[in-house]
Amino acid sequence: MQTSTAISVQAFQALVNEIHDISATQAILGWDLETYMPEQGGPLRAKQMATLAKISHNMMTSPEMAEHLRSLRQPGVLEKLDTMSQALVREVGRNFDKSQKTPIELLQEIVETTAEAHKTWVEARANKNFKQFEPVLRKIISLNQRMAEAQGYGDSPYDALLYDYEPGLTVKQLDPQFKQLKADLVPLLKAIQNSGYTPQTDFLHQGPFPQNDQLAFSEQVLKDMGFDFAAGRLDLAPHPFSSGASSMDVRLTTRVDVHDVFSALSSSMHEGGHGMYEQGVNAALNRTPLAEGTSLGIHESQSRMWENLVGRSKAFWSHYLPKLQATFPSLKSVTLEQFYHAINRVQPSFIRVEADEVTYNLHIMVRYEIEKALIEGTMKVDEVPEAWAAKMQEYLGITPANDAEGALQDIHWSHGSFGYFPTYTLGNLYSAQFFNTAKQQNPALENDIAHGNLLTLKSWLNKEIHAVGKMESATTIVQRVTGEPLNARYFVDYLWQKYGDIFNIQR
Ligand code: ZN
């Protein structure tokens, strides 16, 4: 005989499954829009996606959902549910509470303002003129501040925004880690620049390296990594991303530059890391919001691990360089050392997305410090370009010539996203911390990678990080897997070891 709680859990899960089916469908429509949709499909596609968003929002905030959550969250009921149902009630309840706390007028204002902001940002960037973007950015910041007030927070309004991307992490926890990271990275960069050595990179950019050969090579590496092509695809898109509908349907995209032999492969490995996280989630969690990566930071740790700790390692290339040379004979005379040094060249530059492993996080520090000050109200919008230039000079030793090379380069603020940037650095920090544990627990790991056996790492990640999906939070996963909370030391040690060797410098 079924108890009333069991019936209520079933009805709750059925509703959650339907809501999730809609968001999975939205994801596929979004993927199609970026890949194969005919040009004229755009305007109606936007309406189709908006209709689905409205339906799922209505289901999510329905009296039926409110009643399910009310009865399942009662003391004495929740604790008796199985672990998965408890996690589901917690996760859905978190989203429900958020939507309850968010005034509908505020949401509408955000949608309208960001649509306008995006257009203004595109124009301002083309004109290299931050002034043009200022009024709408001011509005976006005030909307974000109102959102933070509506959601509530402890010490900093920025915490409330961070919560959307990295739940559980606060400014208080981030600041000391980031401060230490900055203190370690700036001298490392100086030492590299003073080493007097600049790796040769011209052979990476000659070619042409035909598109189909590059795609076939990327696909082979993804297969070797353990990406399952029976449960996923790789297609071309203007901006690489990964998305999908379930652990059995993961869509990766990449872009190919025929005069760059490394970028498509590198971005494929990056997106492959994201995609394998999604494929690795326990299939029992499908059709629920638990069937995805637990946070953006942990997600990025997976992509960064494959892109950098594996894909820019000497071990990896000792196996793959001969294969790459067989595909692209113009690389025939390049030695392993030359290739390894070329793909790890360090050079301060203005554009974040083109930055190397050493300078990348300094770009994030610039953005984090500025956006936190804007949200906390300690910096005014018209002070941004000057603050940007000063921080770039202090951390990277270069000053942007104009706003397009400076504060206008990233799309995030025009989307209304504040609190997103730190997750990129968190991804790098987590990746090194996880990889350190992976090596300790698999002493043959680097040797396996050097022999093209990438499945040792994949299996370890599946078991330790992927399988739980969103049933565990980022902080719980990091503590469980590595035995300690987030610790920037592993990333700094990794960089010093690698770049100390390449540039022959001492800490
Ligand atoms: Zn990523």
C-alpha cells in the first residue's frame, strides 16, 4: 500500500520531470539556433523559446508546485525521503523560493533592459566608446542591486549574485584566495618576462590546416577522452559552447581556423570536458534539475582540466604530436619540446579569451574587483575605464589603448550577469586541486596520458565528481574529493612547476 507521502513524491517528481522536459527542449532549440537553423528562422524561434519559458515558469510557480513543496518540506517528512528525493526537493525548493522572492516587475525590467543593453554594448564596442554604454550599465547595476536586496544576503550584496552561479560561495571566502593568487601570479609573470625566452610559435599559425582534418582530429581526441558519440555530437558554431537535453544527448560545438592548428582542438577538449561532465551524471537523475553540473566553477574545472592540465601537457603531446604530424605534414620537423613550449607561450594581452594560463586569472581579478565595487556601490560607472587601465597596468603591465580592448570586451555585463566572472578562476583553481588528488590516487596517471590512455582520468572524474550531478554542492564535492576546501595553492604550484621548467626560472 502506498503512503500519502509516497504518492505526493510521485506527483511532485512527475511535475518536475515535465518542467525539465521543457527546459531540455529549450536547450535543443537554442543549440539549433546556433548551428543549423536557417537564417530566417530567428524571429519566430525567439517567440517559440519565449513561449516555452513562460509555460515552464507557470508550472514552476503554480499552486500545485507550492502545495507539493509545502507538504514535502514539512519537518518529519523531508528526512524520511530517499536521498535523491531530498536533494530534488531542496533544489526545486531553492528555485521556487528564488522566484517567490523576485518581484515580477523586476524580472520584466531586467529582460527589457538587457535586450536594450546588448544592442547598446555592440554599438559602444564598435565605437570603442564606454561613455555610450554607461547609462544602460548604470541601470543594469541598479537592477542587480535590487535583485540582491530581494534575495537577501549576509555581508555583501555581491554574495546574492554569486549565489546564482556558485551557490554557497561568498566574497568573504573568495577574497583571501584571490588575493593570494594575485600575489603569486604577478611575480610569476614578471619572472617569465625577465627570463628572456620567447618560444617560437609561427608553425602553429601556418598551414592551411584543412577544416575537415582538424575536425576529424578533434573527434578522435574526444573519443580517446571517453566522450560518447552515441550520446553526443560535435558541430560547428560561431562561438564554441556545450549544451544538451540529458546525459544521453550532449551537444558540443567548436570553430575552426585553417591557419591555427591548435585552437579548434583546444576548444573541443574544453567543451568535451563540459560535455563529459553532463554525460557522466547518474542517468537516474535525468529529467530533473539534478542531472547537471553542480556549479559553474566545478563545470569549468572539468573543461579546464582537459584543455590545460591534459591538453597543454608534455605527456599528452608525447603521444599526440606524431599523430598531429601525420595529419599535417607541415609540422613534421617540429620537436616535442618546441611544440610544448609554443602552446604554452605566456604573453600579457588585452583580450581575456585569448589569454594564456598564467595571465588569464589576472584578467579575472580586474573584472572581479571592479564588478564587486560597482555592486557594493564603492565605484561609480564612469570610473570604470580608469580603474580598468590602472589594474591592467598593475597586474599585467599593459594599458589598453581604447575601451574595446578594455571594459567593453566582454558580453557578460550587457547580459546583466554580475557574479559570473569569478567562476572562471574558480574553475582553474578547482581543476588543479582535483588533478592533484587524481594523481595521488592514480600514480600511473601521467604515464597513462603519455600513452594515449585518457580513460584513467575520465573514469576517476566520472566516479568522484560527475555521477552525483547536483545532488552535492560544489563545496561538498571539493571537500569530499580532495579532503579540504578550495585552496589556490595547488594551482599556483602547478603553474610554477610547469612554467618554471619551460622558462628556466626559480620561485
Ligand atoms: Zn567553459
